[in-house]
Amino acid sequence: MKDISDLIGRLKAAGVPLDESIEEAMVSVDPACFTDHHLEPFLRDSPVPFLVTEGGAAKTISAPHMVATLLHHLEVREGQHVLLLGSKGGYLAALLDRMLGPDGAVTIIEPHAEVLLHTTERLEMHDSMGLLRVLPPEALEGWDGLNRRVDRVLVTGAVRMLPPEIEAMVEDGGFVLGPFGGPVHQRLLKREKQGDEWFDTDLGAVVFGPMDLNESERSPLDPHSLADHLEDILGLMSGVIDIEDEALDRLEGLITSLRELPPDLPPLDEDSTEDEILEHPVMELLLMEMEWLGPMWPLFGEYLPIELANPGSPDDEEPGMTGGHEDLVP
């Protein structure tokens, strides 16, 4: 696959870590087998959708530089068992299958039914080398590793914390790799288990879509989603600029008020009338706070656009892009 080989060459020239095992896997596994969308964005080192759900959320295969980065930091060896939380359409699992060899195992836990079906169908057409399976979350109940220790856990979407039952699966000396944080930004953490303790290595800032696909399908005025975004932006702003105590208290109060609203409020869409929008409980709450919130809103906007790196893009393109935020390194 000449296009993939050219992409790999650009990634290596840009300093993206690609050892022989990762390079061989990326050359041998065709990403087109896992998506019906055109691969042009992927070949320009950007994410490519593999599925748009009935709820309107686009699920993507990560940008190639992020794929290579995750595989590099996983430090896998032949014969290991890797647990994937979230499938990425099956592409990552197929790469790992090649890297782990005939004695290796890849187990995917996929919480979304549509994605699980898509991934299962695509991997059935993949000529796997080792054990390769896709399971729903219910399979974790009474988990015994299916007679295989878990050496690595790769989290493929943003999470604030890892469920204790997942941590309990990791053997001593194994580790979890994933993006930990809120919806606006996360840190890529390697969490290594040593005895009863966990030791974190911070591998830098990343921006991933949510692990929970339902978050992608929420209405823009979903109170809990908006609260999460405001809280995440507040954390970013607090580390860069001084915020007056009164404004800080008001903003924290707004976040609390949003979280106290019921999560099942009626959604709004393009057919909603002006009255329906203005009478929506979230909009009413924002309008009540607009006197102090209005002057701050442009400042929030400064923290929402994110400069995203595309080190593997062709030489005739800009090295970065603005907008989107699926699985890229800022």
C-alpha cells in the first residue's frame, strides 16, 4: 500500500515513534477494511469516520500519528493479552493482532451496540493471527480474563477515571494507557500497577472524543454536558489567567446549578421555535446569569478552539489545523 508507506515515511520524518513492529502492522492492515468513508483524511494524518450512529455521533479511527503513538507507549510484546476499551471500528485491534502474533490475544469491550455490530462484522473479515474478540460490557461481570492475564489496557476515548473492575484485571507489572480528563482536553497517562499501588506517567496533552458515546449524542443544551465543558474550561483558564473570586464563585455556582437540572430535559433541534429555545430550562438559567456571564463568554471561546498537530500531513499543507477534536495531539 504505497499511500500508507508514504504516510509512514512522513510520520517518521516528523519524529513520530514507529518501530519495526508498528510499521509492519500499519503496512499489512488496510484501514479501508474498517470504514466505508474515503481515506483521504487518514492519509493526510487526520481521523477518519468509520460510523455515524443513529443518534448522529461520528465515531472515528484516530489520526495515524496518534495510532502510532498509542502503540508505541503500549510497549506490547508477542504473546501478551491487550484489553481495548472502545473498538475504534476494529482497526487498532487488527494492528495489535499483527504485533502480538499467534500466541497473543486482543479483547475489545465495546459499550455501544451499533459500534459493536460494525466492529464484529469488520473483524470477521480480518485474517487474525491470534485470539481476537469483541464483547459487550456485560462480559466484564464475573470476569476471569477468559484464562488469560491482562497485560495492557488501552482506553480509546476520554475518561475521568477508570472503573475499579478494569483496574482489578491488570496483573502486577502491567499498565493502563489512555486519555484522562474532561471533554475539552485530557492528559495521556500511562498508569502502571506495582503491587497494590499505581504509578502514573504523564505523556502529554491530547484531545479525544468521549469514551461514552452517549456524550457525543447529547443536545448542545444538555445541562450535564454543558457543566462538564464549563468545568473543563475553568480548569484550563485557572492555570493561565487570574480570575476574580466573585466571578469564580458565580461560575462554580452555575456549574452546580446545571448539574442539579434533570438529565432528561427535552432536546432542541433545528425545528425548535424561538419560544421553545428561550423557555428551555438551561437557556433560562444562562439568561439569568447573563449580566456577569456575558462579558466572560468570549473568553471561554478562546479556550474552545484547539490547534491540532498533523505531523504526517503532506509537505504542501500546513503542519496543523484548527477545529475538530477527535484523537489528536494539540
